Amino acid sequence: MYKRILVPLDGSTIAEQVLPYASAFAKALGAEVTMLRCIEPVSSELTTDPEGNRLMAQTSSLRPWSEVSGELSTPPQGVFLDHLIHDLLARAKDYLEVTSKPVRDSGIAISHAVHEGDPASRIVDLAAEELTTLIAISTRGRSGITRWVLGSVTSKVLEATDNPMLVIHPVEGGATRGAARLANMVVPLDGSKTAEQILPHAVAVARAMNLGVVLVRVTPTPSDYYRYMEYPAGRFQDFSKEVDQEAERYLQDLNAELNEQGVARVSHRLMHGQPAVAVIEVAKEVPNAMAAMTTHGRTGVGRWVLGSVADRVVRHTGVPVLLIRAKDEQV
């Protein structure tokens, strides 16, 4: 399903924590990895810090003037900026060469891409060249000269791309080398066709990586129905039971369907309460887990705002999350 894995990096070890997951996917799927280093456009403006030191300004970061003032002796400003950009691009290429070596040595095909420009736009454009490209990215990185605010970049990419994304929330001291070990995939569903758009991706990845799949459906509690629906008080318990029975049949049918599609280990969980809390609980219980889900869904009783759930799952489980931006729901 995925022929290329695009890995945007900002030069920080925090961003590099996505590499073990990209490597695991690439090995299982036989995909090439493209590492992208993007240098944001450099401004010609000069400013000062609070202590009066001169700084070279860049789109989202500042570099001390003392670091660059000796590189050329009072050249025309345009020449200086050309020199600076050339130097930054050269350093970016060197960085990718060094960073990619452990991945290449493990037998994975590697290519590099270095660009100047807005990181989010470059990621979207490069991925769009081939819709079988999976974007693997960290949710945050460090700011500074040529460093991105990755949380912001990730959000912009997710809103704009039609490509699937593998998103990780890095932790202090997390691994940046080797291949991550994954054994299970948690797939949250709310009963809508929108949420089910993740299933072809989940099936393909689970088969390639020999993952067990845990289907999760979260239904409201009787008190939730009481808040949102106009029923006689005694009917809420009965209505909740009816909804649970329908949800259980739904999960059993999908369980059988995934078995028929070649996923050997499929189980399901019917839970109650807040969807994000329930999904996070399952993802933390299941060993060596990842999650897979769409980012938008319908509101209403029993239907989730999937974008909100996806964001909380990414931030609070510590597991990688395969995301697709859902198309309009087909009824």
C-alpha cells in the first residue's frame, strides 16, 4: 500500500524519534524512505535581542550575529544571504547523510530531499507526487535556526494533505535508531462510514506487519442519553442496552470481515464513556501497540468528533498513530 515513507526532520533528536517507526514500516512494506530537511526562507532583516546583540532574523528563529558576521567581510547584503542559504543547505545535506546511515545500513532504500521554503507546504507537495507515500512525522521539535515548531507543521500538513500520516508524540530520551517493535493495532470506530475509511489502511498494515487488531467501539452511558435525548426516565437504560447490542453485532461483523481479509488476530472491545479516554486506556493496555484512525467524524449521540479523539490519542498514549483525513461520509 505504501511505496514510500516521507520523513520530515528539523535536525533535532526529538524529531528523529520517528525514525524507528519509519524503519519498521519500511522493512515490513518494502518501502523506500525519503528523508526531508527543509530550510525556511531567510529574511534579510536584522534585529537585536534584549541585551542589544545584533541577530540575523529568520522566518521562525534567530541566529546570533556573532556566529555569521565573520563568514564574509562586509559583502553586499544579497551576496551574504546567498552565502548563508548555500551554507545552510549544505549543512542540511550533511545532516541527512549522517542521520540516514543507520537506516541504510539496515537494508532500507534511502533517498534525501533538501529544500528551502515553508516546511508544511514542502511536505504536502512532495508527498502529493505519489499518493502511496506515507508521511511519518513527530508532533513536536525544537525551534531555532532552521528548526521547525513541528506541532504546528504537523497540524498544517494534516489539514492539507491527502496522504496518510504516521504521527508520534516524542518523549524525553526516546530512541532514534533501530526499528520499533509493533505487535498490535488499536482501531477506534464510531459506527460511521467516515471512521471506517481507516480500515483498508489498517488491514494492509496489519497483514504486512503481522499485527493483531483490536477494534474499539465506545457507546454513551445511560446518563449521556439523559443529557441529550428526550425519553421517559425509565427508557434510558433500555435504550442504552439496545445501542450496546447493535454495537456488539457491528463489531462482531467487522471482526469476521477482517478475518476474511487475512488479518489472523482480531478482537474487539465494547466500552462506555468518553471515546478518547477509552481508546487511550486500550492503547496503553495492549503491548507494543499502535493506533489507526480517521481524523474527522460526525457529532451526535454515539458519534465522536474523531479529530478531537485523534489529537488526544496522539498526545496521551505514547504510541504511534496512523491517521487519514477522512473524505465526506458516504451513507
